[in-house]
Amino acid sequence: MNDDTLIELASGAFRERDRRTGRIVPSAAWMDLDADGREALFEATGQSRALEAALDPRGLSATARAVLARIQGA
Amino acid sequence: MTDLDELLPAIAAGDAEAFGRWLAAAEPGLRRSLRGFATQVDTEAVLQEGLLRVWQIAPRVTPDGKGNSLLRVAHRIVRNAALDEARRMGNRMESAAEELDPEAITVAEPDPWLRELIEACFEALPPTPKKLLGMRLEASGGVHDKVLARRAKKKLNTFLQAITRAKKLLARCLEGKGVSLEAS
């Protein structure tokens, strides 16, 4: 996978949870990026969240919806 | 100044919808506050973990009269979550910690005009990128892209490339309307 696809993958809001500790774990794609890729990812993620929030009737990004889903599913 | 503490009593009482309204306004600023950690931790994972802790701690937060008490508590929680994660990964984060500025945390306001423009540009996308980006948006961070790609009968790489292309086309369309989609 090249940096562009790694960035696209990691810029999504999906994150797995550690089954033992319950902690939200870093994206494997983030792990595979170098420092420049991670900087680019930060910008791409912010833009994606802004896009999602702007399109959502409640103004919620995918991050906010993922957090709410965890709260409501807990 | 918008004071999100008006939502605090409902959030503290367990009203997830009120927390959703708080998240919509608070998330962009909290995310920006993690800028200095971008190369050291997965800021998306840290932010989600921090926001879950904010929900858990909200019933114990008392407004101090200065406004946005929960937002300021959230800023500390998110920063500490980032520092913990950086240490867990064996990184030293003093410089990033110093860069965090509580005053830089601002409240995002909804923009109906921007939403209309984005919707128009989204509708104008070619069918495949539009469909795949729509799947990603609908999944709301609850489904891995591998699963979405399988549902779309695409290879993961193809799926991700189509999403990237859709976003680029969307950005170009918005630029044509004089809008740059920066992280708000």
C-alpha cells in the first residue's frame, strides 16, 4: 500500500478496540506512515471530519458518531 | 462566546443527544489542539478515547463561571490521553505538550450555506466515487474499510483510491465555488 492509500485508510474514523483492555487502538495504517505521512494524515483527517460534519444534519463528524455509538452501545 | 456549559446538566444526566450537540461544537478545536502530536500518536484514536472519558467524567464537572468548563476539562483529558499514548509508545512529548494552547480551543458553529454547497458538489460526483464515498460517510466510523470494500465488491486499494478521488473532485468543485474545505 502506498502513502496515499495508507492516509486514506487511516483518515477514516474506524478504530478497533483492544479486546483485553477496551482501549481504542491506533490504526495499523498510521503505524506504517513516516513522519511526513502522519503530518499529511492529520490535515486529511481534519478535512474529512469537516466534510462529514457539514453533510450531517446534526453537524456530527464520523468521529462524533463513532463516539456516540460506543456510548449508546455500552 | 458560545457557552457549551448550557448542555452540561443534560450531559451529566446521561443525555447522549445533548453530548452529540456538544461534540459537534467542541470536536474541531479539540482535534486542532492535538496538532503537535500528529507524528507521535494516532490522534484519531486518542481523540475518540478522550471523548469517551469526557462523557464518563461529565457528571462530576461543576461549571466554574468562566464558561465552557466541560470544554476546558476535555482539553486537559485529550492532552493527557495523547501524552499517555506517546509515553506508551516510548516517545517523549514535552515539546508537543508545550504547543497546546487552551485559548486556541474554539467552538464550531454549523454553516448551512457550506452544507448546501457540499451537498451540491457531492451530488455532482461521478456515480462510483459518489457511491463509495457515500458508503464511507454512512458507516460513520463504525465499519472497517475492508468490510466496506467487500460490500462494494472492490479490492481495498481500489476502494480507497476511489474515496481519495471523490474527495479531490469534491474539493475541486468547492474551490470552483470559492470554498476551501479546511478543517474547521
